[in-house]
Amino acid sequence: MKKHLILFLILGIGYFVSAQEAKTSNLHKEINSIKQEMISIPSGKFYMGSDGRGKDFDEAPAHVVHITKSFKISATEITNAQYEQFDPLHKQFRGKKGLSKGDNEAVIFVSYEDAIAFCKWLSEKEGKKYRLPTEAEWEYACRAGTLSGFSMAGKLPKELYKSQVFNRDPKPVSLQVAQFPPNNWGLYDMHGNVEEWCYDWYGSYSKSEQQDPVGRVNGDFRVTRGGSHNTPPEFLRSANRMAMIPEDKNWMIGFRVVEGELPTTKPMPVDEQNTYGLNVVQKEFKWSQPQKKAIFMEPMYYVKEPSCENKTPFYLHNHCPAITWCPNGDLLAIWFSTDDESGREMVILASRLRAGNTEWDEPSEFFRVADRNLTGSSLFYDGKGTIFHMNGMEVAGGWKNLAMVSRISTDNGVTWSKPQLANAEHDMQNQVIAGMFKTKEGWLVQAADAHPGQSGGSTIHISKDNGKTWQKPSAIVDNPVFKAGLKGPLIAGIHAGVLQLKNGDLMALGRNNDIDGGEKYPGLRMPLSISKDMGKSWTYYASEFLPIYAGQRLVLKRLNEGAILLISFTNHPREKDENRRGMIFKNKQGEAYKGYGMFAAVSFDEGKTWPVKKLLTDGKHRYLNGGGWTGFFETSEFNAEPMGYLAATQSPDDIIHLVSSNIHYRFNLTWLMENAD
């Protein structure tokens, strides 16, 4: 009794009710056929959004919204018992991830479409109109007349917490509805418990005063609101906005319902096209014939901080790139921008190097699912008019429980299809690695990290129908073993580069999971994996190359000329053993020297030998910023970039375009072979 009294006193802090808004005692309540209490919410006006500082930029501008008609909204989220009257088979999801086992707990693992279907069923059952709340109705009802971050206070009282911290895997907690007191309008769990689907397509706000807004006319994601269990409290604020692919069903999202017709307001148009898609030439580019002379162009930055008027979300840590050439002659690069690699502010940005230009465009937003971590991206042009984009997408933060999302573009990356769930289960083995390719059978292969840790290996996803559906050959393995001569279901090493050999086998090189090289290659070596059954099993060997570690990612790809290209690093900068630092290269005079940093190796016999090895520098002294985890470094005759996440594409003119975490390098095979025997 004493605890409840304290909670009710807390609820009175920071509350403001305008004259036209009703008091709790005057609110009308009724119980519907599924025993859900429906609360009548009065008409009125409120300030929607916030000042949108920093990571919460999508909450701005704060604007006046008029709710011109009263509506009824459920006092709680729809529970398991209520939802299963509509879909009895949903009971199989009870207890998944250790959550929502009881009748009176909020239903989870429901998609937007599931919620819409439930509303249709309930409407037909009762002869009334049920639907999801609009985003404006939801925030209006949540605030219940308040101006503070939470309807009861400026901060969420700890007494109302349901594991309000970031957990990579959700900590089991009760999702029972109405465990805590309601807001002043009689609504429970508007801050936390589970996120809730809203009617609207997610889009930017307008600063104008509005009446009964219904969001944008179209979009890629539907709005979710309220925050959930296993989520830091800042995501539970009244103004906080989240979004999700409508087809997604996970352990954080449920819903509540509104009784009443949808407002007849005309939706706003779709958001304006971002910079990377503006004024893009659609004419097919006439590539120049491959040059016979050696080419190594001046390195250039492709990651640039956007100007103030650009308004692109841009954070301190820019990393994990992917790149492709486009049929119009442009290059398109993408990467994530974030303050924290586990952060929910993460956004995928894009920049375009337009054909004939010498500078990359300013970056602009390429892919963002509001308040979801998006670790891992890939781009691939199939040479037949279609560019594929694959991305990881978390339920919240971190990068363990990712789903895989795919999109395509047929207009040089200007517009993209709606995101589809290539692998809908939020789980391991879905952290996308740049380097998608097509096999001689015409199948798409996408590599992905198999585990969020440093030693969990990699796997592949295969599409035999040009990206419409994807299959994963390997099962999830908790503690894989990688030893020379042994077989296993995964690729040895994370962040693996994968390609198909001419005999149909797959070959991969990866980071960590080092293998002893024996007498041939003394010491620990980068692991080499070979699959003869299209990724169902792999046999492990020691390669001749030194291992790479944190802050480093290799490239392995087939060149236009038919040779195999590896781009990696001679060692990690923190390596103290001099015997494991650097590699022997030859200069233009044929003299051997020891070089350090990023290098290229070329094989002409399907990876059996690598006769060409070259440090990726033209010998000039430069002071460069590698971005990401690399920071500043110096190039010289003996030193190239020491770290970086690498991605590469080769355009039809045979120029190899390599990007690290911040820098774009351009060279050709002739240059790589200059000093070869």
C-alpha cells in the first residue's frame, strides 16, 4: 500500500493540463468484448515532438497539433489472452526469449500486418471500427496534458523500471500490463513494457501547425512508440520516435488499439530525396578501354563531414564501408556513422563519386531505421542493371541479434525497393560483410559474421532466385573449432572475404581463428577455408599470410582479368613481436625491403600461390586520416595504411577502387605487377 502511494505521488510531478482538456475523473471508460478497457480521450491540442537535440533530431521541430475529435484507446497493450482469441496459433511464441509467458502479459512477436489483421477481426466481431493509433494520437494520449519528458516526471522513476538498461540478449522480465499506476488519463504502460505499433509511415516532421495528422503518404518503416523492456529510459520518453519494417516481429514490439474512424486528413508527401540520389545521370556510361600502363592515383577522402545546411545525421565514428560501380559511371559508397558501435543512433550514409568528377559528394542518409543498430552493409552491382543492398538490423542496440534486410535499385542507386527481410529472425549469423558476389550458377552469395565475438567465424547466405529469397547453409554453432585439416560448418575467421574458385568450390580468408602454419609457414597464420558443397561444410588450412585483428578487415575478390586479389595488412600495429611485423616486398629496382601496412597479393592459380605482393603505396610521404579505428598515419616507401575496414569494386575500365574506413584508393593490376618476377 505504501509503495503504491509513493508511485501515485510521483505521477503528479511535472503535470500540466490545458483548460480544454478533461480531467481523469471525467473520462469515460467501457469494457469491450475481449475484456479490454477502452478510455475516451478528449479533443484538444498539444506540442508534439521536442527540440530534437543531437541523436533525437527526428523529434524536431516541436509543433502544435490539434486533435479535433475525441477517440477511445485501450487502457493497456493487447495481451496474449486477447490476441490469441484472434490467432490461437500465436501461443507458440509465449516464452520465446524468456518473455511474455502469461495470459495478462503484453503480446509480442507481432508484425504491423498482424496488428492490422487483429483490428480488422475485432471490428468485424463487434461491428465497430478498430485501428491502430496515429503517431499524433499516441503521443497526445501518452502526454495526457504534460510537457515533460515523461507524463509523470522529467525522469522515469526507477520504481517503474522493467530492466531499463541495454542488454545484448533480453533479460527475462514480466510484461504484465497495468503493473504500475496509469497516467492522468487512465492509460497504462505508455512508457515502457513493450513498444507499440502506430498507424503512420515514419517520416520527418513539419514545423507547421497541424490538425489530426496521419503521417506521410508512404515510406519504408512504420512508427513504433513508447519504448520497451531491456531499453535505456531515454528511449521511453513521450517524444521519442522509433520505427521498424512492417513485416518484422520481435520481442520488443506489441500494440494497443483505438476505437473510431481514422482521421480523414490528407497525408503529407514522402520525404525529399537525399543528396546521393539528386541529379543523377541515367544514361549508360561509356567506359574507357583498360589502360596497359600502371596506374596508382592520389588517395582521396570519401567520408566528409556534411555542411550545416545538409542536416545529415553525422557522428564521430564512421566505419564499415561498402562500394560499387554503377552503370552510369558513378561510384556509390556507403558506411555507418555512429558515436557507439552498439548505439541505436547508427545510420547508414552514402556518398557518390559522379562520373568525371574529382571529389566525392557530401554524404547523405542512405538507410536508417530509427533507434535500431544497423551494423554491417554490402553493395553489389550485377552488371545487368540491378544494384543490391544488404544490411544488418538489430531489434535495439548491439550487433548480436540482427536480421538481414535487402533492397534493390535499377536506376543507379537513386531509388530503392522497400526493405525486405532476407533473414527475418533476429539472431546471430546476420552481421553483413561487404563483398557480395554472383557464382557461375547465377546465385548470389552474401557473407556474414556468425557470432558477435572475435572468434566465432563467418557464414554465407545464398539466393538462387536473384535476391528474392535467401537460405543459410549452416546452423548456429556456439563454440566452433578451427584447426588445420578439420572440417566444420563455418568459415574460420570473422569479417571473411569469400569467392568461388573456377572448379566451383568456395574459398574464404578471415580475421582471427589463427591456424598454426607448421614448418611451411612458421607461427600462427591467417585461416584459409575451402568448401566443396556450397558452404555446408568447410575444411581449414593455414594460409601464408599473417593474421589480422581488431580494426582490420580484408578484401578477397575475383578481378576482371581472372586473377584473385587479396588486400590485407602485414600486421596489426599493436603487434610487438618483430618476427610478426611487416612483409618482404620488392622495389622498382628489384631490391627486397620490409614494408608495413596495407598490401595487395595476386594469385593466378586459384589461390595456390601468390607471386605478386605489393605494399599499397606509391612511395610518397603523406599524412592521412584513416578514420574509423585507424586515425592518423604516414605513408612512405615503406609504410601504407596500417588499419581499416576494407571494401573494393573493380569498374569495367579495370580500375580497382578500394575504400578503407575513410580513404579511396585507385590502382590497376598492371601497377600491382610492376615489380613482379
